[in-house]
Amino acid sequence: MKLLYFKINLNKYGELRRRIEAEKRTFTATALSFIIITAILCGVAIFLNADLQAKINNRSTLLSDIKKEIESYQVSGEYLSSKDLERMAKISTERIFWAKKLVALSEQTTDKIAITHFSFKGNTLRLFGITQMDKKQKEFDLIIEDFIAKLKSNEQINSDFPEITFMKSQRDFEKDVEILRFQIDCEAIEFEKEGDGK
């Protein structure tokens, strides 16, 4: 009589259980990661949407303000009011064509005088310049006076600056050369302010 032998591996169940638990952990970690990433993306989308909506609201407000401002400048009908015409005339008459003025200024500047810088403030054009001192020549002011006379006679300059005045001068040294620094003020035409004059 033959005996039958059965070999039973009791560890197979434990291995299967461990594999199932590992798969569960992997699934749980994957699902959790997906949920976290989805939540982050949703948060970013909500933030960008809110930021975009805020920009749209700001642009809408700005557009509304611009429309109100345009409406405030518009006049009734198709014609300009007298106030609009006065404003346009003021802009047209008070503007100064600086390019032409600078060209005219350069044409009147001789080799004995150099304009170092200038400024325009409160209807006054201030010219700052230098001229070299010559010990043989005593009348240094004649050079500046001649320059002022040329400015006064130039139509491009005197049309907007009818009053040209010598203000001050002082002796100085520039690289061991004695020079005379001077200032000339050119007064612009003063226009009537809106509401003055009848």
C-alpha cells in the first residue's frame, strides 16, 4: 500500500496578505497624492480667477471713469462752446517752439561766448554762460551786451521773449584759465489767465 504525501506551504497566505496590504498602501498614497494635487490646482485656479476678476473690475471702473471724463468734456450738439474755443486758442498761442528757439540761440552765440546750461521756469528762460577773460581787453561786459543785443534783434527769440536782461556775472577759473560766468534772463510774454480780461 502506497502512502501519499502532501506538502502544504503555509507561508503563501501570509505573502498574499502582505502583497494585498502593500497594494492598498500604494493605492492609498496615490489617491491621497491625487487629492492633494487636485486641491492645490483648484486653489491656484481659484486665486487666478479671483485676481483676473479683480483686474477686470479695475479696468471696468477705469473705463467708466474715462467715459465720465469724456462726457464732462463733451459739449451739447455738434458745436464747440466758447470756453472750448478759448481753451484751444490758449494752447495754440502759449506754446513755444523750442527747437526753433535753440537753433536761433546757437546762431547768435559767437566763438567768444559759450552757453553752459539754461532753465525755463515761471515764464523766465535763464541762460548761463561763460566767456574767456583777456587781460588786454578790459571791457568784458561789451561782449555780453553785444550778445544780448543780438538776442533782442532776433525775431525767433524776441517774439516769445521780448524782455532780455543781464542779471549777474562773476570771475572764475576753469583749468587755470580766467573766465567770466554770467546769467541772462529772458522774460516770456504773459498771457491772460482764464477768467481775467473781458
